Amino acid sequence: MSTVGNSTNIFWHECPVGKSERQKLLNQKGCVVWITGLSGSGKSTLACSLNRELYSKGKLSYVLDGDNLRHGLNKDLGFKVEDRTENIRRVGEVAKLFADSGLICIASLISPYRKDRDACRALLPESFIEVFMNMPLEVCEARDAKGLYKLARAGKITGFTGIDDPYEPPLKCEIELSYKDGVCPTPVAMAGKVVSYLEEKGFLEEDKERN
């Protein structure tokens, strides 16, 4: 008998086809590319561009977009601190399953709190790539494609990251994409930087040592 969380009398069931077999089949290594940053920093744009670039290289990836997930998996959650923590916990667990399947999981979420992102990293420490979209608040607010900053400034939205709720930047991210000298890198350039990292670390080919 085993107890996990609030569940009792549960047992882990192993299957004969494991992660290494799936990675060999896909000729890649499962991992999580976790894109974090303020609303309007370009997370979703990068996620889609990276997804397309990997597809062009014959690599299988899947995007977990924060807004999209709130239409289904996380539609019962709001934006209180505890809800945001649960939101990230759920996405982290789903991302872990995608990585275990051998896919390159691209998670695109504001994920404002460092401890929540670190908890996701702890789920798969050797295959968690944190990408920090380090874009100034004024740039993100100027874009305001969804009109959310305007609503937050007017007090019609409360607990909005960067306005009346904090964003805690990563301390040791694997990749940082920055706004420099008044210029933001293009989506293709940013995706290329992530792909180069994945290639360098061997995620885009099977692990020969395991086969």
C-alpha cells in the first residue's frame, strides 16, 4: 500500500517500453524548454517559432501555452497566488510527461514566481531549459496586444504581473533573450539561439550511450 498526497492504496506501474526506447524511436531526447517572462515579452511568439524550427528539422515538439491551458486543464484556476502556484505545478507535471515520452515540450507561461519554476525544474533537473524573455516592462506594456496592461492600469484587473503583482526573474537560467540598444531579436533569431543550445547539449539526437 502506498500514499501519495491525498491518494492512498496506489501503486506505480512500470511499462516495458521506457523513455530510452521512445527517444531512440524519435532520434531525440525528451526535455522541457520553459519560456518565462512578462505578458507581452514574446513568449508565445518564440514558442511557436521554435516549434516550427524544430519541425523543419524533423524533431517532434509540443507547445503548452499558458492561456491555452486555461481553456481546459486549468480553467478552474484564477490568478491568486495559490492558484498561480497550482497552475504552474500542473503544467510542470504535464511537461514532465511529455519529456518522458521523448518529446521536446515547449512551455510558455509568465510563471512569475521563482519557487514555482524551480519546483518544475526539480521534476527533471537534467532536461529543464529555462528561457528568460528579459524584456523591459515599458516595451511589453507598449505592445499590449491583449489590452491587459491598459485594464490593469485602470484598476479593472488586479494582481497583474508587473503592475500590482511581482515578477521574479530567474537567477540561473540556461538562456536569456534580451532587448538591447532599443532592438528586440526577431522570433527566428531567438528560436535559432534555443535550437543551437539544444543541439549543443545533444537533445536533438538519441543518446548513443543508452542503446
